[in-house]
Amino acid sequence: MEILLLPYFCSISLSLFLNMVFPCRAVLSGIFQTFVYYGKTRKETRRENFNLFDITVPKKWFAYFYLWGLIWTVFISCLAFIDTAEYEYIASFLHFDVRVLPFAKPTKSIVIRSGHIPLEVALVLLVILLQLFRRTYESFFITRFGSSRMHLGHFAFGLFFYTSLAPLALHQLDNGHQVTHIPIKWSFLVHCTWKQAAGIVLFLWSSLHQFKCHTILAKLRERNERYAIPKGDWFDHVSSPHYTAEILIYLSLLLCSNCHNLYLLLPLFSTIGLLLLSARITHSWYKKNFKDYPIERKIIIHWLY
């Protein structure tokens, strides 16, 4: 299971490095053009000698790793919810030594009573399912991808990312906290702590605004053959509000685990690093291509950055 950690550590380290050297992106244009830019910020170039770095795929393939993530998470969730013996087997099979994580203490096996499942696990899986279902729907029926392309590495990491979420959700770190085991019924919500309730509210609020922002972008592409300045909702405050919402959604996962499952910090930090970089690139692109771009708009955090 340690294999799941390596891509995350690489992603977090790479995004940290690229964010640090972002002011020098003109000097490192080859690296940014190959690995970072996609969609409207990517310029397609043809080289005489083909290499692996030239492999790109349509940006609309985003929809496929959302669809795959949904199918995979439904499969894992069915095994976990329908038969807790299967959940115990999966959790045991996916177990890995948390000592490789500097912030985690050693774990011990989760003891599952018949007909019960840890609330923290059930809630996180439910939130992941809702997120993947909405993003799959948006990708197929709302988003207008056009002819934009992205590097194959983006697509490969997306497949990994959404494959890893369910296995990570099945781990409940034992840091001296009591794990709440509850019957598999909808009434499990009454057992939520204030952190989990805050996580649910944050998830719903962020998801609503992300949906609105994606709808604004889609309608903008319907009315204009070329790119235009998006307006409305969080776009009035930041250049990439859909990225802001995405980060908040992954923060809500950690809250829904009652802040016990520290493995969920991996997708959260990875999302923050990668989307912060993409938001900076998008903000620079808007300012370069639109002389009347609102100067009061921040990059990704309202009022701050």
C-alpha cells in the first residue's frame, strides 16, 4: 500500500517546487509548457523529434477519470456498506505501515461489530461519492471543453488520484481517539460531531458554488467562440473560484473523518499545491489577454491572495 504514498509525495514536492519557481516561469518555459500548462493556457507546438513529453490528450478526458473514480468508489463502498466482514477484509488488505508518514502514529486494527461501520469511514465515503457523481455529471453534460488538450501525465495522475481516495478513506488512524461504530442506516447523521457537521456544511456550500462557477464558464463558452472574462458568484472576487471550492471540498473530507484520518491530508495538500499553481497561471493568462481585467480580483483566496 506504500505505493499510494509515492505519487502523492512526488505531486506535493513537484507542485511546491513549481510554485516556488513560478516567477521564473519564462526561463523554465519548457518545463511549464510540457508538464503544467493545459487547456487555454497551453500552446501546442510540434517538434521534429517526437518524444514522450509530447503526448497530449483531449482535456475532455477529464470526464473519464471522474467516471472511473465513481465506478471504483461505488464498488468499494458497496463492499464496505453491504457486508462489514468485506470491509474488515478490505481495510486489512489495504493496511500499510503509517510510520512512513511523519505526522502519524502507529495504528492498530479496527474492530468492527456485526452490522456496524465506523462513522468516520461511512461519512467520508458518502462525501466522495457525492463529489464524484456531481463532477461526472458536470463533465458530461455541463462543461464545454472545446478542443483544449492536456499532457498525458495530467490524465494519468487524475486516474491515480480518484482511484486512491476510497482506499485512503478506509483507513482510520488511531491517535488516541475513539472510533464511533454505528449501524448502517441513514440515521447515522445524528451521531455526527461538530467537526463532522462542519465538514458536511462546508462540503455542501463549496459544492454549490463550484457547480455555479462551472455553469458560468460553460454558458460563457456557449455565447462566445473565444474566451471571455467570467463574471458572477465567486468570479467577482477571484480568478479561479472553482479551484477554491475544490480545495474546500477536500478540507471537508478531513473534517468529515473527525480529523482522525490524517491520510486525507495527502489529497488535500496535493490539491492545494496543484490548484494553487494552476490558479496563478490562469490569473496571469487573464491579465495578459484582457487589458480590462478587474484589478481587484485575487488569484484564489478572496481578499488575501
